[in-house]
Amino acid sequence: MEATNFYKNLTLITDFCDITNDTYYKKVPSDWYVLVSDIKGSTKAIEQGMYKHVNFVAALVIIGILNIRKDLDLPFVFGGDGATVLIPPSMLEKSKKVLLDAALKAKNSFDLNLRVGVVPVIECERRNTLIQIAKYSISPDHTQAVIKGNGLELAENLLKTNQEEFEVKKDYSCNYNSDFDGLECRWQDIPSPKEETISILVKTLQDSSSSNEIYKDVILNIEKIAGIENERHPIKESSNLNLSFNPMILNAEASILSNSFFSKLKKFFLIFTENLIGKYLMSKKDTIWGDYKNRILRTTDTEKFDDMLRMVIAVNKIQTKQLEDYLEKHFINKNLVYGIHKSNSALMTCLIFERHGRHIHFVDSSNGGYAIAAKYMKDKIKNL
């Protein structure tokens, strides 16, 4: 019998430091699959000012896969310029179609080349690499996957180095209409509640027996330097959230969800109108809409772990320097590698399954975020 509820039934982690506790993790079933997507040349696209489009395309894959089975809780990771989703075998055929359709939309709408592939979990195990998952409760309204074992990194590398075997073939066909409804990018860039909003990547260089202690030390020191979670959150108050009426921002959603110029124009004006209505409704504090921004804050994806620590936090410049000094010391001692991207704001890409129900909000720092931090990390690795 297919273990479709494997992820749903995991014990919840409620303290982020407990992501270093191995007892919470369970091995992903061997018959599951890793869906891998990443944007080729994302750094160049970001340098050309397309960082919002890059984030939007990365989230496109996630919403498309989750919409196949809205009743099913699935683990996924948003990486800024790519995404991974783990699925049971019953979803494989439709998922391949979603991956191809997402790649086609990325190309037609933004001229971005999205690489998509499928790696069986058993292939990772044959290479002596496990994928283990835990589940972190951010709030009563939102949980996210915590993943370790280096299996996702292996899957990504297998797609890049052996495309013929693992990429989804362009001639693949399936009688399924991909559903990307719910993907939104309707908010203005969110000013940092401090001086900077930074994206941080940290990956240990030690074996598994030592890596947990290093990650725990990193988390505790980030807390010591930048404050506890609500003090370092990049969206401190709901008053910082403002709907956008900038055509360049709204055009991303209109483009990706339309198939022609006229349908795009119609979608654009629909979004614009919905934002006008939404702004008015959210001003009514004594209604369900009055709590809408607070719901967003309870469902943001700002601190996560998938074989590396990923965080978007708000800091002042002194705190940034202290954090860089701390991480650089560990790097010099060959305990870890890291990447940091600094900005004065955050951007948010949203998955809305029910307007007053289930939400997921991906947060990254503006002007490149995780993608630029990853480039910084790769440069550090070259200097080891």
C-alpha cells in the first residue's frame, strides 16, 4: 500500500533548534520520487533585474504539483531559483506533465530556461545517500519540511550531470491539464524593519556526527546576534505589507497564467481590480479581511533546512558584520561554508489555496536573495 500519508503523520518540531535532533527524522519511502527544477543562468537573469520572475518561476513548480492532490500534504523546498518536491508514485505521471508545462511557461513568459527532472529516491539510496524528513511547525497555520541526508543535493547533481537519464523528455504526454491557480505575486517589496534584510545559506563541512552540533551552534549564535525569531523576522509588522499596483509586478502573474495577449490583458486588469478591493477590505479591522495580513505573517517561509540552513532575517549593519565575522571564523576552521546576500527589503511570492484558509508565502531578500547567496557560497568553496 502506498505511503501517501508518510509526511502528514510525522511528529511536529516546534523549536527550530530541534532540526538538529535526529529522532524527529524519518526516511522517505524508497518508492517515492524527487522532482527537481532549477533555472539555468539564474544569476545572469537576476543581474538583468529579473529576480522577481526567477522567484515566481521557482514557486510555479511547487503550486503546480501541490494542486494535483490538494488533499495531500507533501514536502517541498523553495530555493529562490529552483524548487524540489517529494512525491509518492501515484503522482508521477501527472507531475511530469506539470514540470514540462512549468518549463514551457517559464520560457514563453519570461524567456527563462527551467531545467526539470525526476530522480527516484531508490537511485539516491543506491548511491549510499538517504533522504530523511522531519516537519517543523512555524505556526498553527503552517508547517514546512526539514530535510537531511544530502539526497536532494545528489538528485540535483544527477539531473545536471546526467540529463539524458533524469530529465523529463519534452515529448512526454499525459492526459492532465496542469493547474497553476493560486500562485500570486501582488505585494510591494517589503522594507526591512531594521537596516538590512539578508539571505543566509550555511552548510557544514563536517561528518554527520559533528554537523548537528555545528548547525545548532549557528542557530544559537544567529539568535544571540540578531534576536529571537520574531525579533529577526523580515516582515516585522503587518503594516509593512502593501499591495502593489506597479504594472511590472502584476505583469508577472498575468503573464504566467495567460495563454494569449488578450487573456493576459484581461488577467492583468482582474488582478489590479482585486488589489483595489483587497486594499479596501483589509482596512476593515473588524472583519475576516482585517486579519488577512496577520495570516500572511503566520504562514511565511523564512527559516528552513534542506541539508543546509536557509534563512531570511532582518538585521542592522552591526549585526550583519558580527554574523559575517562569526561565520568566517568557522569557514577558516573548515567547519562550514556560507553565503550571504544583503538587501534593504524582502519580496514575497504567495501560494493561495483558500483565500481565508491554507496559505504559503515564500520570502527572499530583494535583488537576488538565495540565488546570489548560493553564488557567494560557491566562490567560498573554491577557496577551500
